[in-house]
Amino acid sequence: MLTSLAALLVVLQLPSVGSPTGAGVQSAAYASDGRLALAIDGDLWVQRSARDTTHWVQITSGAAWDREPVWSADGESLIFVSDRAGGSHLFRVHVDGSGAKGTPEQVTTADDWEAEPAVAPDGAIIFVRGRGATARLWVRSPEGTERRLTKQKSAAERWPSLSRDGERVAYVSETEEGSRLHVHWLEGDSDRVIVSDRAAEHPAWSPSGDRIAFGTRSG
């Protein structure tokens, strides 16, 4: 984790032509081949290649606020969140070393707020639909069907994070009693609370899938 953050800071300080300015950097996401994607002041940027960390390609532009990019398993597209259709919805854009291949296509179209995507190896997308107390985890299959992922009735659900094998989702539920970090098994819908004694947020799996890192608001 510290090595990745240090590398990110070094990349953003390089003054090479074609590099983003580094202002308003959010949502760092690595592809399977090592390329880094960033959201910067409402636009998406991608490293030209994993070996060329000094040159970047701007993927989206314009008045829309694009954010929260995540890579497909094959590294050929980004799923991201945008207000370009009004509200907040998921979009997909295909990318290569020269930039975007075509215009972004809208993936979700519900009337509700949608954000915080995570992409499984088979192309399924786990995301949050709703805001505040109504936020719930949903899953969109590669074929385009959507369903609620979890069965909780009263807890807001945030920050889904998929294990590398695509079999488990870590997420946080929030109620008036506090936050709980869960692991949800996609096969069989088993759900287990693994942390309940601190205000966990933003879980992230280790590559081997045997540990979860998370932030906390409670120190």
C-alpha cells in the first residue's frame, strides 16, 4: 500500500509533456497490466503503458464530472461514474494506448443515484444504488440484468470491493448503531460481519485474498 502511494506521488510530480497537472486527483485504479487510471478535476486520465509512467492519455473531457474509474478484467475498458446524463450513473469507455476508443456508453439508467462500481473477472458490476440511508448494493450481470446483491432492509451499504478471484465482496453497512465491515459470498449469498468495533470505510483486498485493508473515521 505504501509503495503504491509513493509511486503515485512520484508519477504526479513528473513534469513530462502529456502528464496531468496533479490537481484534484482522486480514485487511483490499476489495470491488470499495471497501467494507472486517475480521475482529475472531473476528467479521466490513463498511463500510456505500464512501462511509460511519464506520459498520460486523457480519456474523457468536457463539462461532465467523471470519477471513480475501475478497470475491466481484460484492461480494455473503464467503468466510471458520471453526471453526463444527469444525476449519477455508470458509464463504460473502451481505451488503448492512444486514448479512448469511441465515446462513453451509459451502462445503468435507473432514476436513482448510482456510484462506487467494482468489476468482477466475468464482467459483472457491483455498485451502489441510492444515497444516504437508501444506499444498497446491486449487481449487474454481463448480460445486463440487475438485482439487489444483499438482503438487508435497514442498513445503508457502501464501498463494495471484489476479491481478485471475484468470489467475495467486502463492503460496509451503516446504521444508527454504527458501521460494520462485511464479506459477502457471491455464490450462495452468504454474508458475514468481520469488523464491528470501529467505523470502517473503503475496504480493499490483498492480492492473495487473505486480508482486507480499510480506513476508519474513529482513529
